[in-house]
Amino acid sequence: MIHVYGVAGAPVTVPPAPGVDGAVPRGFGVHPLVAIVSDHAEDPRPTAARLLEHERVLEGLLPYGVVPARYGPAVPDAGVLSALLTERVEQLSRLLERLRGRVEMGVHMDLPAKPTRPSPTGRSYLLDKLHRERLAQRMADRLDHHLGALAVRRNVLASRDDLRIAYLVDAEQVADFRARLDPGPDWAAALVCTGPWPAYSFVSEEQP
């Protein structure tokens, strides 16, 4: 069984960090792509420890640019993996071009608490929901203005009880990105910035 961590562009140096269950990661190439994988006797089902091992390998690939793979079922053999890469070579190459030299930064901000009493009518509920969505959009717009050109793209992940946004940032801009948000704008004292991470939130080509 073959566990896939992500896909990079050739050439790439496989990070020395041990992979899932201590397996040694290796490159599996279908030019111009290189899948970073490890071999296992059985499908390594996800556990907290394995998720961390998977993430550690991906973080070692950040300097090269990587399309991260979410932890999922193992590929049965090399023939299937080769066919999958060949089928998606153009799509993955475009994604690598988008992500090369970039990382994901996360911003989390609590929105004002919702009313403690339930909305008395369906209309009130919908109006409250619309109000919170508009509030989240205003806060996201203010963050965009505050960050200026530091973010290449953004993706709003949640906007109901809290605002969670993923930003795609050039790796050399990470320190400046953090500095803009630390200790945070005066209108967002509870803001939390995390990262850099592999760019999981930007692997869909349908994103603007």
C-alpha cells in the first residue's frame, strides 16, 4: 500500500523527517510531477499521531512548493498511482504553479456573541443570520485592507459563530504578514494568526 503526502514538481529533495509509522518517504515520479509517498504493508488508518507525521512531511516540502494531499486511503500499488498522476498531470501542474513559493496562513476571530434568546420567528432567524454574514464580510474586508498586498488569495472557511480565513502568502512575506496582525488591529483584539501551513485551502482550481 502506498500512502501519499502530496505532489511536488521535479526536482525535489525528499525531506529527511520520518513519515507515517516511521516509514521513510520517497519520491514517485511521473514527469514533471513527483509524488511524495511511503510504503506500508496495510492501509495506515488515520490517528492523531499519523496525522501529525503526515503533516511533518508536508512541512518539509514547503520550500519546494507542494500540492498537499489530505490524509486519506492508501493507493493499492504503483500502477494505480502512476495512472492517477498521469490523468491529473495538467491540473496538478497548474496548482503547483499557483502554490510554488507560497504557504497558507490562518486568521481566526470570534464574532460578537449571538443573542441568548432564540429568534421568535423564522423571519427573525433569517434576519439574524444575514446580519452575522454581513458582519463577517465587513470584518473580512477590513482584514484585506489591513493586510494590503501581502496576501495573494484568501478563502473564507467559516463566518457564523467565528470568522476563519485562510490566506495564501508568499513565503518571504510571512514575517511581514504576522507583524501586521500582531498584536492585531485595534478593532480585532481577539484575532489569532497561525501558520505557515501547507496550502490545503487553495488546492481547488475553482477558487478565484
